[in-house]
Amino acid sequence: MKHESCRELYAYWNRIRADQPAPQRGDIDPADLRRILGDIFILEAVDAETFMFRLAGTRVCGAYCREMKGSNFLDLWSARDRSLLKRLLAAVTEEAAVAVLGVNGVSDRGQGLAFEALLLPLRSQRPRPDRLIGVLAPVDPPYWLGVQPIVRQEISGLRLINYDESR
């Protein structure tokens, strides 16, 4: 993990999950993450095709120049990447894996921007993870971020960390 927000969330998530594969949603205290809240989002795994934003920080919404709550995370991606992401999201929710993504975004004016994303399993009231907490953070934020929306993005790299390795 390269981005400080990703490292901070991962360390916090790892600490609060203790010996569990994933922490409960209620275990997360936003005050503990106040420095990086703008980069954080929570997704609800509705089914294999739908991972709805339940919450998205101001910088996440700013990257797309719109409120993300209620939209499907998979709709942000091309068909090629969507297929890969469905498998990746299944590994996070079903196997309590951790995913780190390199993302290349393109604005509506054709300007490129590199992001790092982190996806971590999270439980609500069910025994297995049914939510994800994550970070989407620009590697080097340009002056136009928040004014020109990211309209296209693709995966430029990924790392899947299995449950046994994430301890």
C-alpha cells in the first residue's frame, strides 16, 4: 500500500478486528479515522452484481463530482474490469480477503489521474462479511479534482491478500 490513507485504514481495521476475519460495522468509530474520512467509503453487498455505496467521503464524492450514496460501485467500471471486480469483491466478502487496487481515472476533459483503492471486509449483523469498507485516494491530487468528474476508470494493478496473510 502506497497511499497513507490506505495504510491508516488497514492498520485500524486490522487492530479492531482482533482475531476475527472482519470487524463489525459498529466497531468502527469515525472519530478514530477523522483524518482520512474524506477518502473512505462503505459498500453493501446486495448480490453478486450490486455493491451499493452506503456512505462515501467528501473526497470520494468530489472525484466523481456527485453524491455516491445509493449508486452501484460496479457501475464505475468498464465491462472488462467489472467482471474482474465481481470476482475480487466476492473474495473480499466470502473469504475475508483484502484487495489493493491501482486505478487510472480519466476526467471528462481527458485528464488522467492515478488512484489507490483498498477494499476490506466488514460485517453488519450477519456472521460473514456483507459490507466492505474502503479507501479511494488520488496518488497526487491535481488542481482540477472536484471540479472535473472522473468519467472513466480502469484497474492498473491489483493485489489480493488472503485472510491468512492479512494478520
